[in-house]
Amino acid sequence: MRILMITTIYPSDPGASSYLTSELADAWQKAGHEVEVVVLQWAVAQASTPASITFPTGVRVHYFYPPQVRLFGKISERLLRWGLSSWLRKRQVLDALETESFDLVFTYSPLTAIASLASHFTGAGKAASCVYVVDFFPIAHRDIGLIPRGPIFDLAKWQETRLLQRFDAIACMSPANIAFLKAHYEILDSQTVFERMLWGQPPLASVRDRDAVRAQHGLDPKAKLALFGGQLVEGRGLDDIIGAARLAHQAGSDVHFLVLGDGRLRDMVEQEATSGLSKLTYLPPIDRDSYLQLASACDVGLVVTVSNTTVPTFPSKSIDYLRAGIPIAAATEAGTDFVTFIEQHSVGRATLAGDPAALLACVESASRLPGTREQIRDRCWQVCENYLSVDRAAGEIIETLALVAERKAPARA
């Protein structure tokens, strides 16, 4: 089967860290499919020329970069990059592809960022198509202040809905996500909506000595370490983490917060780490293997969202924590079924976002899950294998879309 994946995030070279996108593409290629990827890197700031790379797995990846827009302020710049990039790069994309004949077109929300390609490769007479809704644009973006309320939001919501309707199938991360999709977007009766949890690589094959890993990174061997790894941007609950770290300092708690990553809010985190007012340490990004080993030497993995969002989330960073064999302390919005999932499998504890004191208590609770460290690790690894396997996800998506393709076959004939 020839598969086209369209995305806005993908590793920049074959040796870089893997993402959900590359893990799925590699799994399909390993299963015998032929995968070509188009990457519209709208988040990349510098001007770059298109490039095409064949990864060792055989996946062919084409990179394109957005126009440089520096007018009207940050919000206008971001909206123009979202809205214009795919249209201005469409001709280059089509020229780079080896063929426009595919059996399956797979992409991710927000569709507005890839609007011209979503329109070009979907619809009657085209390949079976599927969009994986990993957020709900523009609702989530409005909730955290990236898009203003009013006409801009209304226009973005209208366009995202119309683009969603072009796809034969829509995959969501959980039942709560499916319910939210159907409540807030007009989904056609002819569309297939199905659940597919996030996916990741298998659990760690081996774990290094905990004290040695901590010593390597200059971390207290006796502290109860709560790790946050990921993008340091809005919507990740960094204010809650800082507040909890300050409370831990004031109370003389043995909980210590470790924040690792990069992003627009990095300066804020670094300043807090050096303020002397918090039990918080900052580390810059490291390679994926080193990160997973570091995670395995921590006591708890942090998943923190924001309280003022209406969108139910299923945070992808939880996969790395579970792969590393550590329980999760989650502070989330109301309404997500992620909480039910981690508590049902006894791999975490949860509270509502927006309350640093509750987050600190949640970390304490998660660090005292029943069982030995080894038993907790085994539970985390079992969840990975049973629910979050990328090979299983790749197979389930193909099976679902094979049925879609059969239904579309008369129209394509």
C-alpha cells in the first residue's frame, strides 16, 4: 500500500529524536507499505530551502518551510503562517512527490495548517483519507490565548470544520475526545469516527543504575524527583509546577521538581530554578535515549495542563514516562478520560489543574502507589504493550481504512 503522510512536525534528520509521526511512518514501512511524508514545518522560524531525505527505514520525507511574515504582531504572524504556508508551498510539494497516486492519505489536526494539501488529496475519487485529531483547533488555541475570540476564531472554526468533512475517517485519542468532536464540529453521517490511543516505541530494554544516572546530571540521589519533560510553552501548566516547587521549598518537602526541555517559556523556568525560592531544577534538552534513562531514575512523571481549557486531553508525554517505568502525577482539565485510564491501571494519580498545592499532594500520592518499584515499572510497561504500541496502532489504522477504501472503490473506479 502506498501511503502519504502530511504533517507539521517530523524529525529533521535520521538521527534525531522520534515523534508520533515518524514512529507511525516507520511502523508502516516496516510492515511492508511504501510511505512518503510531506512536512510543512510552520513552526520553524528561519528561512530554509526544501529538502528531501530517505530515512534508513525507507521512509521518504520532504521538508518545506513557511514564508517569513513579520507584520502586525505575534498573533497575526502566527495566523498568517498557519493559513498561508500550505498554499504558498503547494506547487513545490506536488513537484517533490514521486507520484500523486496513493492508497491512503493520513494527516493530523490542525488541518488549517495544511489546508491546500488536505483539499488536494481528499474527496470523491481520491485515496482513502484519515485525520488524527490530536487537538481541537481552534478551540484549544482560543482557550489558552493563542487565538482571540471573535471573527478570527469563528473563521478558523468554520474552515477547520469544512476541512474535517473532506476526510473519510477521523481518529480520536479516547471516547471523551470522540464525544467532544461530535459535540463541537459537524461530522457527516458518511464519515467513520474511531478511537485510537496515542502510540510509542516499546518499553526500555534495560535501565541503568538509578544513582549513577542522577549523579551524571548532578541530581540529589535521595530526592523524590518529579520530572516534566517537553515543550516549555503555554498550555503545559508550568505556572502550576513552579507554584508547587515553591510550596515544596517552603514546607521542606523531599519532593524536587525537574523540568527538562525548551520553548518560549524557558527563561521563566531558568530564572525560577536559580531564584533559591523553589525546589526546582532546569536541564536543557538531551537526546531521547538519555532522556528515557533519566526518566527511569526519577520517581514520578508530570503531566500538567491548564484549568481553563474545555478540550479533553490525552498527553503524549505520558508515553515516555510509562516506557521508562515511572508512575504519572497528572493535573488536568475537568472532563478528560486520561485520569480514568491511569488510575484504572494503577500507573498514576490525578488532580485538577490550576492548584499548585493539589499538584504537590498528587506527586506525593503518585510516589506511593502500591507495590515495589519493580512492580510499578512492570505495570507501566504492560500498559505500553497493551494500549500504546506503535505496531498495534499502525495495524489498526490500516484495518479501519481498508474498510473505508472498499466502500470508496466504486467511486474511484
